[in-house]
Amino acid sequence: MAETTIKPVSDGYRWGQLVIGVICMVMIANLQYGWTFFVPDIQKKFGFDRAAIQWAFTLFVLFETWLVPVEGWFVDKYGPRVVVLFGGLLCGIGWVVNSYATSLNMFYLGQVIAGIGAGAVYGTCVGSALKWFPDKRGLAAGIIAAGFGAGSALTVAPIQWMIADHGFQAAFFNFGIGQGLVVCALAFFFTSPKKGQVPEVVANANIIQTRRNYTPGEVARQPIFWLMYFMFVIVGAGGLMITANLKPIASDIGVDKVPVTIMGITMVAITFAATIDRVLNGLTRPFFGWVSDKIGRENTMFIAFAMEGFGIYMLYLWGHDPLWFVLLSGFVFFAWGEIYSLFPSTCTDTFGTKFAATNAGLLYTAKGTAALLVPVANYLQQATNSWDGVFLVAAGANILASLLAIAVLKPWRKRVVAQALAVSDEAKPAPRVVTA
């Protein structure tokens, strides 16, 4: 029987898969980035402690991230459709539970359900992008992550209007149902690439890519993986803290309701900041992903993490001015969101594509670990009655990560990939010599 040859798919098909993933990411973005608008109204209606309310956000991120390796395993073994369908259902159910919640435990339950659903969708979409685009891995991961980072930008004002006019319960219910239905419908269009359908890994002096496929068990035993994990945690924590507390921070420093005009557009500071933050948080992901395809992952990390540390420090200095609060919060999110393109692409470059969804999911659990620091930031703020200490710690953590990227991760990863290549070459059978 003749062997069936699998032909490469068209670029149009690959980009179509990416677009489907982006739309799904847009639909789940509010589950994380919209939460900050609900916090003041939940506190006002029920009188819960703010730090206690923010444990709901932490639980969402924990269950969004820590189960992604399991969901990634299902994707790698059974394909993406069933996992995305499952995720879409849970995303809708989670916010419906929030709409009926009258106790902290019910909000915690709703956020756990939503987190599991969001993780299933997020992990599948990122893993799909990494597999379909080995030749443009940083850009593809950045575009898919941009859907999550910028996806809630268009709904910043509508969510606030619905909360103001109809209450936060109605906002939870209506947005939850709508977003969940769209994800479920798109689940049926997902496919995974077969061997031969996509280009081989790139040959680029700046992009260090392995040709060995590490299993998740092997990855977890690699010390370099835990360096990347630590860097992800310390960079991720600062951005998550600001994501969860943007409105409370603006309220505490007295700038939330102050009108700000930029380029002829006037909005109150918190609405302006939230809108710009989400747009820039999305744009940074494909931008720095594309940059990393050109100059290397670690070089890009060094630049971006240093920018983030500088931005947070300037927010500490000048954030009390409404205009600077808007501009600097946007800068901070622009320098932060790229972690969601740089770390998955670096992970797959280092450990191979066969188990990309699972391995990138293992690294993505660092976001959940970082989320544990969000309530710690709230307790620190309550103890000092100031956000200054939180800003300074976050700025220092980002500077540390930028130095680790260039001084430790870059040379170490080069050695790891070279050693894997050497072992692979040794394992190849010697060529057969046929004599007459």
C-alpha cells in the first residue's frame, strides 16, 4: 500500500485557526479584566472586606492556571474542540453563579467555575497557536494572547453602564451568557495540525529552538523550567495586582472620577485608564512577540521587564496626578502583557512542539502562583494605608527579572538546547553503507 503523504496546509487556513482562537480569547477576557469594576459594588451592597472579596479574583486565576496542564493534556490527546466547548459552558455558568451570589462563598464558587472554564479556553488557544506557527511562534502566541489582553477594551464602558443602570448582578448574568455561547459555537471549528501540515522550526541565530520533544514529566525535572517559572511569578504578580485593584487604587488616591482629556477625548480617569490599559495590554503581546522572533526571547524580556519596573516606579511617583495615572497605567500594561507571548514561545522553543499545550500549561500555572500575592498586596496596603510599598516591591521584582533574563536564562537555555541536539545526533543510527 502506498504511503499517504500529508501536504502542508495553506497560510490562510493557519491564520483562520488563529482568528478563531483570538475571538474565543476576546470572549473570556472580561472574566479577568472586568472583575475590578464589580468589586466596589459588591463591597457596597454586602459590606464585605475588600481583601476578602479579592480572594475571589485569586481563586479565579488559580483555577484558570493550575488546571491548564491537565486541560492541555486533553488537547494534546483528544484535540481542541471538546476542551473549548467544556470551557465555554463553564465560563457562562461561573458568571451566572456570581449574578445570584449573596455570600463570599458563592462568589468564590462562581469564580472557581469561571476560572476552570477560562483556563480550558486559554490553554487550548495558546497551544493551538504554538503548534500551527513554529515559524512565527512569538508573533502567533502574541496575537492569540492579545485577544485576552485587549478583548475587554470595547466592553469597559458597557459593563460600567450596565452596573450603574441595572446593577452588577445583571451585568454578570448577561455578559456571562453571551460570552459563553460564542465560545461554545466556535469550539466546533478548532483543529490541530498533523505532522507535515506546518513548517519546520526556524533556523535563526537569535532564536534558539530545540528539535527534541520533552514530555511534561521531563520538563518538570528541568531546573531551567523553574527559573522561567520564578521569573513568570515575579513579573506576573505586579500586573495582576494592578488588574485586580485598578479601580480601588484610583479611588484611594482620589483620581477615579476626575475628567481627563487626551487628544480631544474626555473621560473620567478610571474609564480612560481601563480602556487604554486593555488596548495596550493587547497590542504589546503580538508586538513583543514579533520583536522576540527578530532579536531573541531573552533580549526582548530584558527590555520589556525593565520598562515595566520603570513604569511601576513612575506610577508610584506621579500616579496622584489624574493625567499621569492614565498614561502611566497604560505604559505599565504595555510593558506587562508581553509575558503571555514570551513565556509560552520560550517554553516551546526549549522543550519542543509535540506536548506544547501541556508544557506551556505547566509554565502558565505560574500566573496562579502570582495571583496568591494579590491579597498579600491588599493586606500590605491596609496595614500601611498606602499603595507605595506595593508599587516599590513590584518595580524591584521586574528589574530583577530583566537581569535574570539576559544574564542567566539566555546562556543557560543555549546550553540546554545544544546538549539536547548533541544527544539527538548521537542517538541517530549510522548511515548504511551498501557495497557492490
